[in-house]
Amino acid sequence: MKGSDYVDLRSDTVTRPTPEMRRAMAEAEVGDDVYGEDPTVNRLEQRAAEIFGKQAALFVPTGTMGNTIAVKLHTHHGEEVICEARSHVYNYELAMMAWFSGCVPRPVEAPDGVLRWEQIRGAIRPLGPHWAPTGLISLENTHNMAGGAVTPREVIEEICERAHELGLKVHLDGARIFNAATYLGCSVADLCAKADTVMFCLSKGLGAPVGSMLVGSAEDMGRARLYRKRLGGGMRQAGVLAAAGLIALEQMPARLGEDHANARWLASELARLPGIRLVHEVQTNIVIFDVAETGLTSAEFSRLLQKRGVRINGVGPSRMRLVTHYDADRAACERALAAIEEVAQAACAGRSS
Ligand code: TLP
């Protein structure tokens, strides 16, 4: 089976560029972005800043680099970064906050994936003879491992206002911030108005082949540009990538509701299958479900699905995560469901015989 024959719900990172993106990439006007001379990158950065209501933006190759730069911007060596216990910045970025910024995470558990000021307040540490002081608060919206959970605007605003009163900055890992805004029916500018920096991905639900953006103050983005270069992210004629990014940014947010509807539909169908337990309410494009009662591990379940032309990965010994996106329409989701049903039924029948 060719890669494109699979129904691939491992992530929304797997989307391929649309024909319009490919055309725009081929025709992109380019220059050397390290000299600030790539007109397409400059346009993308300007549009991202406008759409988020911030002073400036920076095009980075990955979300990991955007988060890494943000942590560096707001902290000093030897400080703590408050983040949710399952957050990406803590669990999936190769300890970059330690490696690049000399900081340690101070994880705080929020079972529903929504960190609130009450919980954060208790984790803030002043400078003292034994403690590393808090340097930054990092939020994640939507929260990936909490199943795409959305943090409402009022919650973010309260955190930012209280943090600012204490002289602390707030970074928002908004890899899927457009999914959050779609769910809430508000603009990303309103949702992120009080955050000091926001990282969002063009290459997830928005479908660009490569790229993320960091947005914030002009001063912070000026410094961020230097950190990007240090990390090897000076990409020269990156307009070929930014051209796809512009289409992702301008056109793709409007269709994210379709992905959410597909995820909700899959969740409601999965809920009636034997041996499958949904782990959370589905708000956006991520569904996490538990297969323990089928008697299979997530790795075994994944292998059996793969044989049936469906790719879904485990995110724990018995937990699986599926992510909907524009490269998997309702018909593809129906195919995925049929495969999951077959595997679950066969496993459960095997158990009871
Ligand atoms: N998430 C990927 C994997 O790394 C898990 C995925 O498939 O969901 N923040 C959040 C909330 C993310 O989900 C991701 C990627 C990133 C940051 C990092 O983005 P990249 O992969 O561009 O470095």
C-alpha cells in the first residue's frame, strides 16, 4: 500500500499541501530572509502579526523552535517554567527548555487540560535560598494530550492579568490556536490578546507543508530572530515555504469546523464499540480513546489497524489518539471507523470465547 492509500489519522501534521499551495510555492517571489529580504516571508510575518493583533511575527521552521525561542525570550538560566503536566513544551520537545534556556519545568496537573490561575498561583515561587524562581508561565491551547481541550478566553485573560501584576510573562503554545478559536467562535486576536507571545503552527490543521509562527512585541521578535539564527533556523529563500503558509493562514481556518464535526462524529461512533472507552469530551479535532478492555495494547491495536489501511498511533500503553484534518474527509473517517470496529469486535470476541 502506498502512503497516500492509507487513512492517516496519526496527526494533523500529515496533511499534504493543496494544489493551490503547490502553485503558490512554485511561483513565490523570494530573497534572502537572513537579510530580511524575502518578500513572501515578510508578507507572511506581517499578516500573522495583523491577524493576531501583535506588533510583529517571526517565521520558524517548527513549533518546537517557536516554543524554544519563546522560553528563551522570557527567562533566565536557573528559573522554572510553569506548564501543564502533559504539555508539549515539557514532554515532547527533548527538554529544550533545559538544553537551550537552562530552565526546569514546574508541571501542574489540570485533568481537563485547562490550567487555571488558582492552580498556577500555588506553583509560583519567589527567589529564596532554596528555590529556583518562576520565570514564565506557558499555556497550551488547544491542549494536545488532553484531547484538544480548549482554554476559554476569560481563563487566559485572568492568568495573564495576575501574572503581569507579579511581573511574570505568559507564553501561549497555540500550535492549534485556530482550532480553539473556531470552537469558541472568536478571533485568535481576542483569544490571545493578553498573552506576551504566541506560537502557532501553519503545518498542522492549517495544512502548510512546513512552518510555524511566533508573534509578540517588536522588541521580542527582534531578539527572537537572533535566537532563531543560533538554532540554525535562518532559512534563506524561505518564501517557497511562506507562500504555502500564507494560504494556510488566510484560507484554512474557515474550514476547521469540518474537522471538528468529523472528530465528534467518530467519537460518538467509537463510544458504541465493544472494548473502547472514550477518555474525554471532544471539542476540536483530537479524539483519545482507551482500548484496554479489548485486551489489546495500543501498539497491537495500531498494528492491526495498519493492516487494514488505517494509521492511528498509541499515546500510552492502552490509549490511542486520532486527529482529524482536511486530508481525511468523512468517507475516510468512515473507513477508519470500520477498521476500528473490526479490530475491536474481533479482539472482544476472542476474549469471550
Ligand atoms: N505535536 C505533534 C507531536 O509532536 C506530538 C502532534 O502530532 O501532535 N505544541 C503542540 C501542542 C504540538 O502538538 C506540537 C506538535 C508542537 C508544539 C511542536 O510542533 P512541531 O512538530 O512543528 O515541532
